[in-house]
Amino acid sequence: MGLINFSNITDGTGVDANDINNPMNTIYNEFNGGIDSNNVSSIDGSKLTGGSVTSAKITAMNRQNLTTDTTVTAPLIQHGWSFITPGADAFGSKTITFPVAYSAVPVVILSNIGFKTGSDPTVITDFSAPKGKNIMNQTPVPSASSFVAYCALGDGTTYGSTERILFSWIAIGPS
């Protein structure tokens, strides 16, 4: 879309319908599918519709492998939450399969949300504060299709037999 030019009508000048209709039609036609980067240099994130910027629209992301800087093209960002039922042990684990497999091993980050006693949680907010010195970890090297989440109590105690340890995760890698 080109930039729209407009000339003001001066006082005392006779005006025809075309003097109004032509600029309005130009604006109408340009706005209906013609807006591009020439017209918009940046958009505040609060103006975007939820879900309108998908990971497919993110064309590249910088990544550092130890000390080597690389660029991941077509990165895929996935996230979720789940829970581990360790029983009456001091540790537990659960395998999480990604909704979509990556083309190579992604970076996975876990976060302890809390715990629930009794029945399985059904929503992410169905928990109490984190228990004691609960430690969340994952397999040393996740695969392109899954990872294993681990929980352990670092204070020498054990979990209750009906406790569920809730966690959230995010994975970022090449699609």
C-alpha cells in the first residue's frame, strides 16, 4: 500500500462530490487489505488480538549454545502444565510429550506451581503453595518429542501418599 496524500480544500472554493468521494474512496480501498509496513512502523502489543502473533510468524530467534551464538529459524514455542503423583516417596517423575515434536532438541524450563492433596487437579489454579523444599528438574537432555519432569523434597522428608505436585513448563526450539 502506498502512502495516502491529501490536499485540503480551501475556504471559498466550490466543492464537488468527487472532491470528497475520491479521497474517501482512496482511504477505503487502501485500508481494506492494503496496509503494510510502509504505513505501520510498530504496533503496541496491547493493540494485538490474542493469538494473532503465532510462533509461525516469528521467523528467527537468537540462541546461545554455551558460548556460540546461533539463529534458530522458524522457532516453535510450546507450553503447558501437569502434575506428578510421587506417592509416599521423596521423589517422583512424569514424562511430558510435546504437542508438536521439534526438529531438534529444544530448551525446556520448568517451574514449581504448588501441590494438591486428594484428587487430581483439573485447572492450573487448583493448588496450594509449594511444599517445603520441593525441587523441580527435568531430564539432563530432553528429546525432540518429550522430556521427563522430576520433583524431589530437598529436606529429607517424603510426600504424602495423595499429594500431587503441580508444575508448568515452556519449551522453545526449532520447528
